[in-house]
Amino acid sequence: MAKKGGLFTMLLGAAAGAAAVFFSKEENRAKAKDLLGKAKVEVKKAGKEIKKAVKEATNQPAKTK
């Protein structure tokens, strides 16, 4: 007996179908690759800033009341 899918399953299927249609064109794949490359650079930059902020915060002496 198959389980009933529900709204989430339907939305997931629709999103997968839309992605398949979008990535079927070479032009869209190139655009997505470029966008992901830019996002990867931004994530690395943000990661470095976060690590720096954490390091500075851990090096400061704790304030007592």
C-alpha cells in the first residue's frame, strides 16, 4: 500500500520539475555555475570574517560584575 504524499511531496516534485526544465538549457547552466562561483567566494569571505570575530572575542578577557 502506497503512502499518501501530501502537499510537501507535491511541492517538492514541482520544484524538481522546474529545476529540470531550467537546467535543460545550456545557457541557464552557465548562469547558475557563474552565480554559484560568486556565492562560493562570498561564503568564504564571510567565513573568514566570522573566524576573525570569534578569535577576537575569545581573546578578550571576560568581564565580571
